[in-house]
Amino acid sequence: MAEIAEDVRERFAGFVREEVNPGAIERDVEGIGIPRTVLRKSAELGLLNYSIPRALGGGGADLFRWGVVLEELGYHCEDGSFPLVLSLHAAVANAIHQAASPAVAERVVAPLVRGERFACFAYSDGTDAFSFRSTAKKKGDRYLLDGDKQMVTGGLEGDVFMTYVRREDNDDLAVFLIERDDPGVTIEPVEVSGFRAAGMARLRFEGVELSEERMLVPFDGISHAQLFLNDRRGLLVCGLLGRMRAIVEDVAVSVGQTMRYGRPLSELTSVQATLGRMHVAVETARAMAHRALHGFRHADRSSVFDPDMAVAKYYVIEQAITVATSALRVTGGCGYMRHSNYERYLRDFHGGIAGGGAQDILEVNLGAYLSSMLGRRHCRELNQ
């Protein structure tokens, strides 16, 4: 991991410091997304396409290496939205490449790899997957799409939307590629409490007529979404891991320079204990995430629901919130000032609750998985 961290420092840290960090507070206050110019520059530097296959012009990094890169970016980057959006665009580009026909892949994926266009994941429309209101109605050899995706990360800058809709001809979930300039498409900004620079948007599409070529996945879109989210759950928290490390280091320096009762705060045992708990939170969260990211190499890894990725996502979010809250508590009034960024980081970390499956839903899914797994094991033992 030290080699990966050094690679990030040499190739990308200057770019992050000079072009991403400036304006982070203003983007948060005004709800302005990461500029397209910054995203394009990240592609030119080989960052946006770091995890995209070499055959497509990317860096070809595996899941673990990409996760560590995102963690290091989070450490250097003061805008938590940047690693989030960066990894999302790359993940959707990879998903489109894997499912699309060669002709579609060449037309759609190549500009994504070059950073000329950006792709988004348009899934939730406010219902569960078995009662989607977004639909596709067959009309001859074409489809008419109507729907409303209430929150799409990166949508304000998105050009291609990997969109999940219910087909009325077979009542199954399909995936279509909707483009920004398709007639009937409307993109609206969405105000959120955290990740305000992530370009959150509402995607509406009314009477959008698409050819069958634009149908990326014709059947079982639920499995396709779960396969996408399996890796996504682990990756979306990697940037937060880096920021958690940076927060702990920043707090440790701050309390060492703050005098109370005639001595530095860092000499108070209660403050030392808080720093110790924060350190434990960071290191256990990192261990959990790295273990999950290593799991992609395992042949028996579930493609539908990976419990290790789900646990990692759940645990990292909980620990990130704890770390940011502790930073606010131990630094007192200084921590609440905007320049400290702690309150912004806390809002961003809370924003991770819903991503990749809400925390409460993951609890249910993990409980159901455990019950099923243990039930099957018990049946096997009885039959032996």
C-alpha cells in the first residue's frame, strides 16, 4: 500500500491541492458541482480512468488498488465529493462496457474514458425494485420511457444515464442508456445536506423514445443493479477513509497547540483517550474495507450480494460519523468554525448513510443473509 500511496502523491496530489481543494468551501455553500474542467483534467492525468481496462485506454487497476488510490485521494482532498464522483463515473463506464454491444461500447464508452463525457447511475425512483414507477413501453421496434429518478449522484454534469425501468411488456426490470440531450429529458438540481459538490440531480424523462440498441440489459435488471452495487459499496467509502485519517491528524496537531489550564490540551488524559478512540475507529474501518476489497479475488465471492462489501460500507460510515463527531467535541468552538471543515465532513459522512443501500436496509439484508447461510449449513449437517 505504501507504493500506491507514493504513486498518488507523485502523480495526483499536486493536482488535488491546486485544482480540487481551492473553492471546496464555496462549492459546499452554493451547492456547485465539481467543474467539468476538473473532471476532464483528472482523465488526462490518468486518474478518472485509473480502474478502466487497459484495452479501453485506462490504467487497468484492480478493485483493491483502485480502492487504495481513492483512499489516498480522500486523504489529500478537502472536498469529499471529488473521490465519490470520480469513482462513480468510472464504475458506470465499466458497467456499460461489460454489458453493451461492441458498437455501443465504442460510441459511448470511449468518450467516457477520455473524460469528454460522464456517466451516472440512475436507479431509485422512490420505491423498491419490485414496484418501480419508471417504465418502458414497447412501441414497434422502439421503446417509450417515462420516469422520475429523484436523486442521481453526478447528474448535473452527467451525459449518459444508466437508467433502470420496468418494462410493461414483461413486467421485468431493464436498463436503458438515456442521454442528456434526448428529447423529453429534464435534469434538475437537488439540494442535499452533504456531498453538495457531487452534482446531485433529479432525472425526469417523459415520452423518451429509444431504439432497442439503447437497451443495455433487457432482463433481470435487479441482478445487474446488485452486481454493480456489490463493488460500489466498498468503493464509495474509500475516499472517506482517507479523510478520516486526515481529520485525526489535524485534530492531534490542533489540541497540541491549544492551551487550557496552563498546558496543551493534548496532555489531558480525556483528550488523549478521545484521540485513541478516533485512531481505533480509523484503523478498524480501514482493515474492514481492505479485507472486503481483497475479496474480489475469491472464487466463491457472491455476485449478487457480497456480505463483506456490505459490512465494510456499513461499518466505515458509522465510524466516519463517530470520528467527525469526536473532532467537533474535542476542538470545541474552533471546530464549529467553517474553516475547520469538521461540520462539512460530518454532513458528508452522514450523506453516506443512503448510498449503496441505506444503513438500515443493509442491516436487514445482512441479517437475512446470515439466517439463510446458517440455515443451509444446519441442513447439510443434518444430512451428513
